[in-house]
Amino acid sequence: MADTATGYHRNDGLIPAPGLQFGFRHLEAVIDQRWEVQTRLLLVFVDGLGLAPAGPHNPLAAAPTPTLRRLLGGPLVAERVGAAAAGSRLAALDANLGVDGLPQSATGQTALFTGVNAAAAIGRHASAFPGPRLRRLIHRHGLLGRLDSAGHRVTFANAYSQSFLRDLESGEARRSVTTCLVQYAGLGFRAEAELAVGRAVSWDITRELFVARTGAAVSCVSAAAAGEHLAAIAGRHRFTLFETFLTDLAGHHRLDVTPAEAIARVDGLLGGLIAAAPDELTVLLTSDHGNIEDSSSRLHTRNPVPLVAVGPAVDRFAGLRSILELAPAVVAGLEG
């Protein structure tokens, strides 16, 4: 979407989405003056994070999570649902969507970011990357595109590797739901250059795994520093999305990172983020399906997922009961 007064696309001077022609860089000072806001929202999407009762097989019950414990009055477990402390709320969201079987990433994320029951639409839960039918739903109903079309300044805070962006340009990349959201909205992609100067955050938060997998020439940071970077990005946008799938990979035992270590890293990110967040920012943390909360299995679960809301607009999200309700609530929250 272009700003009709300037002709500039609101992509922060980032790498344009492949297949779309944007010849201009964004003038941040001009746009900041034109998009005065009262409410900013940041959605921290944590893949594979469910809510289960405290117990010996729930690593979230004993993991070192000082930020979550302060916000919720205890660990991130089912017993804390309804907790209201330190300006925060915890709700439990259904992720099963009325479909038998274990919830999966492609349909769960499509549902979360569109408000459409993707599993019901295709008759099953679908894993990993979205196929053509799910991509059509994302293209038509994707949250980033809807907000951008409504004139809101939106962004995806994650950094992409240069090799992935080359593959995306050539059509060889396998596109996740979030990548489709960014591409279909015509937004810019943050790359290694942005990550190096704190204008992006890596999916693993502290950059170690990002560097190991991509060879990017960036320094590792603490989880709290990554949270500060995310707060700065969110402070310049009406809506910001960040994704980490560290938790899901840890739950599947695909990394040399334990579930407790993974959720502790998310907690560190949240701590740095909240400490640096502007007053008008409301932070939402949620997931697409359960996994990491049950160490007795490497599979997904049918547990509900958490919705942790922190900030001045928490009451607008406290009553949600399904992942299908989040995208409409975000749209309504920015219009109110």
C-alpha cells in the first residue's frame, strides 16, 4: 500500500517482497508524523506452546521464568488461567477448531492469522508449510494485509537470511505462513543487515542458531537485548508481529536446547521487551498448538494455548476463547 501523499510504500526501506515493484525507500520521519497512534500492538507468536496443569511432565511449571511469574503470579500453567496481575491477563484459547486429530502448524497458524477455521476448510489439520488452499486463505484474509490496507503501519520483525531471500526471489523457497503473510501484504523483509544493527530479531532470539545455520556475520545477544530491539521496532509501528519456533523444535527434540531452556529464553525476551516498551504498547503472546508443555511426548497436544496480554489494551483481549478470535480482535483493537 502506498501513502497517497508521498508515493512511498510503507516498508521501512526493507527488502521488497518478491514479485512486487516498490522503487522507493520509506521516509520514516514523514510517516511517523502522519500515523499518530494511541494504541500499538505487538504479537509475539511462540510456536508449539500449550497450557497444561502443573506436573512432572510440564517443564513450564519449573522453568526459570521470572517475567511470566511476575505477570501471572506463578508459572505459565493451566491453573493460572484468569490470572490478572501487573497489568496482565492470561486466557486459554482453543486450538483444536472442532477437527479431530492433533493440531498442526500450517492450519493452526493460518487460522490464527486470518480468523478463518483453516482446518475445517480443508477437512484436516495440516503440518509445516501451507499448501495452495491455505495460501489462498492467507492471501485473502491475512492479518498483515488487512491492517496495511486499512492504513496501519505494520511490520514483521523477524530477520531472514540472505540465502533464503535469494531462494524466495527465485521461487525455490518453502514459504511458511508468516512469510506468506509478509509477501502477500507487500511488506519489506528484514535481513541480516537489519539484524546486525538491532532492527530485526532472529527466530531463536539470541542469534546463536541463526548464525550457526546461515553463517551470518552478526554478534549474538542476550534474550533481554533482543527484547529491547523488539520493543524499539514495535514503537515505530501500529502492529508488529514476531515469531519464534524455538519452542516447537525443542518440544520435538530437534535441537540441543531443552524445553525449559527454550521457554526461559522466551521469558528473557519478554522481560527485556516489557522493560523497554513504550507506554502505548500492548504485548500479546500466543501460539498455534500445544507441544512443549508435555515432555512425555514429542508430538503436538490438544491442550489449549495461552494468550498472555500485557499493557493498556489487555481488557480488549481478556475474553477471547479461540485462536480464531485473535485476528478479528486485533483489527477491532486498532480501529477502536
